[in-house]
Amino acid sequence: MKIGFIGLGNMAEAMIGGMLSKGLVEPEDIIGSAKTSATINKIKDKFNITTVPDNAKVAESADILFLAVKPIFLDEVISEIKAVIRPETLIVSIAAGRNLNYLKGAFDRPELKLVRCMPNTPALVLEGCTGVCAGEGVSEEECNRVVELLSSFGKAIVVPERLMDVVVGVSGSSPAYVFMFIEAMADEAVAEGMPRKQAYEFAAQAVLGSAKLVLETGKHPGELKDMVCSPGGTTIQAVKVLEEKGMRAAVMDAMEACIEKSRNM
């Protein structure tokens, strides 16, 4: 099975690295294209896959074709490749805000099989979270194959398309919120005298461990929070300030803005 990538940026690099590291495909099974020779050479040298400057060559070769380009470039790419894609090729778009109806209209080939997904940047360290929804004509077996490939660099979860914009808010864009939280914690640690490098290490590891507790224990986040808040202790005082400052409402409002933007792209 030939896996094609149009676009070889950070996300494609993470996806290719995950698939190869898990042994789901071999380097000779992957072909990719990019706009610049620097990117083409970088990915070829790193993974020993076939790389070309021609999007159409990738499209006509692939059994599963990943469109790993930014939304603003999607129209241009689709116009280049839509005539050469074979009907049996499975097309997987990672472009935010571009739904299945958009893809169907852009390709203007009703027989094509389309999948929409939304990965996130922790895929770069094989800890991504990807929402997946399949269009009409995609079999359960084909959807499972895509999920298997996407699971090579983290979790991949099938959702109805009506929730894909929510996926953008809760996982696609949310690493930025988490990075801001880590940075803010580290800033105060630095203000209190801790070296910055050490402050980032403490803050990031605390976030990593906390997330792992949620996933591995299955406990409600509120229950885990209560476990840290000893009576009369330090943590409950910090929680009180965060509540006074409207942390929950701020996060919810930020996510609402993100989701609305995705819906209107």
C-alpha cells in the first residue's frame, strides 16, 4: 500500500515518523511532495522516503493520500490533483475548518472517498490526539486503516463531523493554551528565584503527570483536584485565586472563540 503526503511540514513529518516507528509502513511505501527543495531534501534525508516536487505524481501514486497543507493552500492543491486521483484512493485532509462538503465540492468527483481529521502538534513527540470523521463511501475497514495510521503518533478517535470544530478547540488548538499555562507558571517561579530552565522543567512535568493521571486513573478531574487540596493547605489558596480571576470562564470563552472561528473558515 502506497501512502502519499502532499505537504511535508511539521505535522506531516510527525505523522511519517510515527508510522515508520511503529512499523506500519516501510520507507519505500511513502511518497511525498513539498513546495521547496529544502523541505523535500530534509524529509528524504531523515526518513529515506521518496520525495518529489510534483503534487500530481504523489496523488496518482497513492492508495491513501494525506493532504497535509494549510487551509489557505487547499484549493490550489486540489485543483492540481483532482483529475489524476484514482477512484479507489482514500483521501485524508488535515486542514482545519474545511469540512467534508467543502472537500466534496472542491474535488467535484462524487465517487472519491474522503476522510477529514484534525491532529495536533504533540504528534511531534508521538503524543498527539486526532479527531477523525469519514465521508460517504468510506467503509468501516478503510476508516479503521486510517485510524490505525493516525494512532501511530498518539490517540485517534472517530467522532461525528458535527463535533470536528469542537475537536479543533479542545485538542487541535489547545496545546497553545497549555503552553501559555506552563509559561505563566514558570514565569512566577522565575520571579521567586528559580532558574528559567529549571522552572520550565518543573512546570511542564507537572502538566504531563497531571494529564497522565486523568487518562490512566479514569478519575474525574475535579476529584483529582480535590486530592491535591489539603484542608488549610497551599493548593486550595491557589485554586481560590484562579476561581476569583475567572480561569474556567476564560478557558471556556477562548475555546468558544476558537470553535466559532473553525466553523466560519
